[in-house]
Amino acid sequence: MEEIKEQEIDLDKVYDYAEFPDKVSGQCDNCNSAYFKSSVKGGIFLRECRECGMKKSI
């Protein structure tokens, strides 16, 4: 059997929620934390994990 590798998460990139929804709703895909910083700029809602810094545009 061929082993399937999970996609590595680039913490410098902003992921789009429509393309990469949460694996577990409301938790970070990288570290499984539920603590986020949120900001809105230019009509774009950005969610950043407080533990690892992963960002998603919601």
C-alpha cells in the first residue's frame, strides 16, 4: 500500500477557507488549538491561530 502524506502547512501563507475548510470545525488544522486572533481589513475577515500563527481568510 502507498502511504498518503498530509499536505504540509506553510505558516507564511494565508489560506482561503473555501478551498481549505477546517478539518475539525473551529480548530486550527496545524496545532488543533481553538484560540484565534481575528481582524478585518478591506472587507476580508482574517483568522490567525494564537498558538502557531496559521492564517485563514474566512
